[in-house]
Amino acid sequence: MTSTDDRPDTAAVEPGERVRTALRSAGLSQRELAQRIGMDPTALSKALRGTRRLRDEELAAIARASGVSVRYLASGAGPAPVAAPDGRRDRAQPVTAQERRDQILEAATVLIARRGYHNVRVSDIARYCGTSTATVHYHFPSKEAALHAALEFYARRFRERLDEEFGQASSAREKLRRLIEVQLTLTPDDVDEWSVWIQFWNQAMLEPELRPAQRRIYSSWRRLVVDLLRECRREGLAPEADVEALADRFTAMVDGLAIQILVGSTDLTPDRMRTLLLQAFEPHLVLG
């Protein structure tokens, strides 16, 4: 007869699958995980098969060891584990120094965005791009350097996207509309960009040496908005508007609305964010 403890539990099956996914992403075997968290290997095996329910403290320990959130393991909500791409090069395959740096940068940006800065180890970055921790340290001496590079990467990509969008616009008003569209959290890449940016803000509060880069990139973004508003004035729009004040209002709204969406602090949606941002310059400039 099957005991109550050994009877399959449908609520435990899905967490077991998510634990397996997290293990694959972290490059850990079941035995290595059991040793790391001090759990009996047989009990862990039963939990992964769905015949034993994981206790809250066990889920928390597994989350710490595999670099994911408890929320993800328990319910599937939140950022999923990041597995290395199938098409990555083998470690032994020759690459140039620049190619290797680009691989490491890609790994660092994706992992930091989806796992969180404090949940990413140098060994995770090395595993993701198929290289050694020594090679990662050669290109990025510290995790702070990797975070800095990730922000620079996304800032550069954001500007490239804007240049492409602006090239298709016929007026300054249309450029503002396209600028708003690029701010929205519509795709996983959008969420990744915002995730890195918000984490950089947080680290800059704690580590003053990061603030000059944060200020430089943010000032460049704000200046872009000011320049667009001045272009609108040259086209006869909003002649009496204080463009500096309007830029401050708009950038603050962008940041605040995006944070609300990413952390789920309200029921705000990207569509609602778009509507509010289109109204940000009123009554001086109507975009809707």
C-alpha cells in the first residue's frame, strides 16, 4: 500500500520540474545540489519526482543555490532561469579576444537582467558562454565592471533603436511618439533593459564609484528629450513651454511607470503606460 507521504502530489510536480530547470541553468547535478543545501539526496529525488512536497525552507535553500527566486520555484512566477544558448561555441574552439569579450558581455547582461545582480556569480557567466572564470576576470575584473558594461551595452543598443525609429519619422511630434513606444515593456528584451537599468540605480546608491557612469548615461537620455522638445518648438509647437521642465516631467513619468509594471506594484499595463506618456506634454503639446 502507498503511504500518504509517497503518494504523488499534483501541487509538488510542477515545482519539481522547475527545480530541474533551475539545476540545468546553474549547471548543478541533483547530488551536488543536495550536498550544497544539506538535504538528503533521496528526499530531494522524491521531491523532484513529485512524491514528496518541498518544505518552504528547502525551496528557499534551492533558490539560493541555483540563483532563482523562491517565487519562481513555488509558482512559476517571476524571472525564469537563464540557460546558456544551444548554439554557443565550444570552449576549445578558437575565438578572437573581441569575440570572447562580446560573448562574456552578452552573458553578463542577460544573467544580470534575469537573475539579478546579486544572484550572478562569475562562474555563472563563464558557464553561460563556455569559457573559464579566469577569462571572465581578464575582461571584467569585478562584477561591478560587468554591471557597468551591461548598462553601457543596453544604452548603446537603446540609442541604435532610437536612431532607426527616428529615421522613419517625418516630424518632431512623430519622433516623440516613437520615443514613447521604445520605452514600453513590450518584449523580453525591453524587460531586460529596464531590469539592468533599475539594478544599476540600486547599486549606484550603495557604491558611489558607479554614479558618474549612471549620471552620464541618464543625462544623455534626458538631453535627447530636451532636444526633441526644442525641435518641436522650431516646428511651431509648444512655443511657450518650458522644455526643461517638460523633460523632467516626462523622464520621471517614464521611470516611475516602468518600475510599477516591472515589480507589479499596481495593475498598470504597457497600454496604460503608453496612454499616460502620450499625455505627459499636455497642454503644451498634444500627441494623442
